[in-house]
Amino acid sequence: MWRDHLTEIIVFTLLFLLVSGMGFVAARWRAPKDMAHLDEWGLGGRNFGGWITWFLVGGDLYTAYTFVAVPALMFGAGAAGFFAVPYTIVIYPLVFLVLCRLWSVSHRHGFVTPADFVRNRFDSPVLALLIAITGIVATMPYIALQLVGIEAVLKTMGVTGESALARHLPIIVAFAILAAYTYQSGLRAPALIAFVKDTLIYIVILVAVLWLPQKLGGWGAIFDAADAKFQASPNPNDGITLNANNQLQYITLAFGSALALFLYPHSITGVLASRNRDVIKRNMSALPAYSLLLGLIALLGFMAIAAGVTPLPGNSPGSVDSNTVVPVLFDQQFPDWFAGVAYAAIGIGALVPAAIMSIAAANLFTRNIYKEYLRRDATAAQEANVSKITSLVVKLGAVACIVFLDPQFSIDLQLIGGVIILQTLPAVALGLYTRWFHKGALIAGWAAGMGLGMWMLYQVSSPTRKHFGGSAFPLEKFGFDTPKTIYVGIIAVLVNLAVAVLLTLMLRAAKVHDDGDGTTPDDYFADEGDPRVTPGRTRDADAAPEPVA
Amino acid sequence: MALSEPDAPDPETRLTASSRAKDKSPWNWLLLIPIVVPLIPLFFNGDSPRVFGFPRFYWLQLTYILLGVATTTLVYQMTKKRG
């Protein structure tokens, strides 16, 4: 009943209103002379320094859904859920040099999206369109999932109702506000709000990991309680360590997810908004602070086991909503006002990535579909306008996904999203290093990877579902005599690469013409101050100094 | 470690090559360590020894975060432009 949670609701609402106000004010923060340009609305002036980038990209990659779903996975399956930690460790050394090249070439040519780069590098609007559509399709369910994060919190506060509309009304209101300030302020809104979001999250987690173990008998007791739970469960693949059969899945999922992360358009948006290559490199060293946070958040799942938390019931009778594990833990263990702060951290944590993702998806539509196919001569102001409107449509679509469809559908799509975005790896990531691939071969590789990935995901069953039961593909389906499983995305991208390499060799041997390249080798090293770097239209208006760096 | 600091390119003779070579450095190979080590289950997949109550699976993987930070910081410091 919501009346029992009145303090929590009041604290949550106040903090939510505070950041909403910030979202609208953000338009005037580091304000440009002219906001009607994608570099301004969509990339915040391409001029963010070290601290802003750290908060922005951190708030972007470590989403509310992650903070809710990872501990839920730990609660349910144990060690397997901890893959998020190695995933977010290997990611930074992996992309340390790659992102700098992407930044340089994008600044020289004024690219806003990864598809812009592919369009130019391979001289292929078709390949760029495929990359853009892949990006949009992968991002949409990710936005919807942020709503799942907020809903888990609202449900725990008893803000729920009988009808679908009553249940979703708070979400609709929250997203309407989010849509309004994103429309007005663009990337500046999530950049400014990220400061509040991350500060709240760090405080909440610090308190949780210092205080809760004392209440629950210490870390040793927490892990023992989790161990006892998994020993008693009939599932052979849970436990506080991995077994012989899920180790391969664990590391391939961590590695595959790491490869995929910076292919997501919203991650690239955060990177391109930074001021220079140094900002990116320093952030690759500083962003792992969030990985530590994520590791500690994951362990909240075990604390919930030790505290005897029972997740709230799901939407369908008899089911449980495991995403409510952490909110219920906070509700039980924290004083009401602090639980309210924690809920606000999760709720606001959903807004930052949702805003950036909708901006990234909107930019893809504008640059690679609208400008390419609908209106070639669109001016900068028209581009910015189309992006603003598209960002509204994208959010509307995300809300519709949650209100009209089973949330499980969004979770499935998100699972698929990770696999399909990985299929842009040869064109986007390898394309930054080599023009050797033939564009036709890249398209064929993409199609092969997509097809195989979808088929494999369809084949994965779970105890509760026949298809799309997860991303752990049993190798026995390929005819191997083993109970081991492997991450679908890795296989799909390897096949994608194999097809691209073989076809490139064949097409080159057959002398099929393909040598267009709009970039020069020098483009990949350009840095701030380079005479040919797209001049920031707004440098002169940048009166507000950086906090640091 | 057999890696040594790269020679500073001589601006007079390698003017065109210098901007191309900006990203190239033997220090970059160090980045492979925090990519490969965290993905070897043999190291982290076990319960003992426990540290502050954390099984090895958890404390070791959390420690790998420091490995990643240290390596990227080192590579950044060693390869950044002077001046």
C-alpha cells in the first residue's frame, strides 16, 4: 500500500522534480549562440572536458536497468551474474586506442553517428543504412528497459494500480517530462543531470556496502547464506562460483558484451561529445570506478538473499518480478527517507541513459535516413529539428513498448540487441583500422551474423520458456558432445567476420570495383587544435570554465 | 619487461611520419594484460582463500579493476604528447 511508503514517495518526488528543473535549465549551461545544429543539440557542442565526460559516459553505460537487473541475476543465479565485472574491466583497455581514432576522424569530418563514418569510409549509403537501422533497433528496447528500472522502484513504493493505465501513469508522466527537457536542452540535459544521479548512486552504494554487512552478520555470512541457497536449489548452474559448464559462457559473455558496448550509438555519442583525445584516454582510466560500483551493486543480490528478501509478484499471476529484489532490500533495511534517496538514484539513473539513447537514435535517423534518403539538402537547423522531433517519437515508442507489451518482450529485444549491435563490429571498429574489406563483403557478413544470431537466440530455452530463454547457447546443438554453453554474440560475429574476409578475398580476386574512401590515414590522428578539425561553432561562447581538467 | 620507451620522433626528418606514428608505441601492448587476465577462469574461479569474507571469485575479480586502471594510466602517461 502506498501510504506505508509516504516518506519514500515524498523524497523520491522531490529529487525527481529537482533534476527535471535542471534538465530544463541545462539549455543555458555552456550555452551556444545557436542551438539549431546537431553538434550542439546532439553532441553538447563537442566540447566536454574530463569530468563532464566521466559523469556523462558513466551515467550512460551503467544504466538503471543494470543496477536493478545485475543484482537480480546474482540473486537468482549467483556467480554467473558477476560477468558484468570482467565485462566492464576488459572494455576500457580494449577500446583505449580505437575510440581515439573514431574521435579524430569524426571531428575532422563532422561525423555525428557511427553510420556517418561507415558512409564515408566505405562510400556506401547502403552499408551505412544497415548500420543505422541496427543501431536504432538495438537502442529502442534499451530505452524501454530503463522504464522497467523505474517501475521496479515504483512498485516497491506501492505506486501501482489495477488497470494497465493506472499502473503506468507515473511512468508516462516521468517520460513526458524527460521528453520535454531533452527536446529543449539536448545532450546538455543528461550531462548536467548525470552529476546528481551519480552522486546519489555513489552515496547510496557506499552506505549500503558499509552498513548492510554489519546488519547481516558480515560479508562471510552473506556469501555463506548465498552458498546455502544455491546448494539447496535444484538448478545445477547456480552457485557462488562457476562450474565446468558455464565458464566458457561467462567469459565469452563478458568479452562479447565488451566488444558490443562501444558499438552502441549512445556510447559513441558520449565519446564524440568530448573535447579532445586526451579526455577520452583519461576517461578510459577513470571510468572503471563505475565498475567497482557495479561489482558492489551486484553483491546487493547476495545481501538480499542473506536478508531473506522475497521479490514482489510479477504482472502475471504466480510469477515473481525479480527486478524488485534490490528495492525491497532497501525498503526493509534502510530508514524510509534514505530508501527514498536510493529509489530516486535508480529513477534518475534511468533518465540519463534514456535521454542519451533517444538522442543517439534520433541522430541516426536524421543523419543516415532523413538526410541520406528523404532530404539531401537539409540545412543544419532542419537536421537539428528533425532530431529533436525524432527523439520524442523514440521515447513515445519506448513507453508504448512497456504499456502495451509484456515487459518481457523488451528484455528479449535487449538480449537480441546486444547480439545484433555486435554485427556492426567489422564495419565500424575494424573499419577504423583498415579499408581492406570490400563493402559488399561487409554487407554479406552483417546479414550472415544477424541471421545466425537470431536463429541461435531462438534455439535457447530456459526452464520457463521455449525460445529466447537467454544468450547461453548449448554447444550440443552444433553436434558437440558437451554440456558447455557459449555466448551467442561471439559465434555470430565470428561467422560475420569469416564471411566478410572470404568474400573480400573473392571480390578482390574477381576485381569487383570498390575503392572509395572519403578519409585519409592522417584523419585518424587529428586532435583538438588541428587546423582541419571541424571548428566548434561555439568555442567563443564557452565562457563557463571546466570544473577540472 | 623488455619494453622500452619509444624514441621521440625527430621532427626535422620525420615530419610526415610523426603524426601517423602518434598512436604507435610498444607501451600499447601492455593493454593486452587487463584484457586477457580477467578472462582466465582458472585464476578466479574458486572460494578459497577468502579475504574479508569475500571468496576468491569476488575479491580477485574486483582487484582486476585496479589492474585495468593501473595499466591504462601507465600507457596513457607513457604515450602522451610531451609539452
